[in-house]
Amino acid sequence: MKKSELALLYFPDSTVAVATNRLMRWVHDCPPLMEELEAVGYHRSQKLLTSRQVSLIIRHLGDP
């Protein structure tokens, strides 16, 4: 799943860029989430998220 697609699920009334920035701010502000994401190979420059990464984000941030 694209980062932007997931971001728009969390912030449907935002532009793609704003939604993505907000989601990634939430992600980076949650150290336990970042730790788990990095453990499964996440990199900041990634445009596509694996299903495991998406499920980690949802587990930590809640359903979009």
C-alpha cells in the first residue's frame, strides 16, 4: 500500500501531501512504532508500505 493511500484513510479531507506529512509525523512521534517499523525494514524514503508495516501502524495508531 502506498503511504499516501494510508494517509488519506486517516485524513480524508486533506490533500495527499498534507495527509502524508501528518501521518508520518504521528508515526515518527511514536517511538515504539518507529522501533517496530525499523525492525521490519522500514526506511523514511519508502513510498510503499508492506502489509506488515501497515498493520503495525494501525495497531499503534488505531483504525483510520
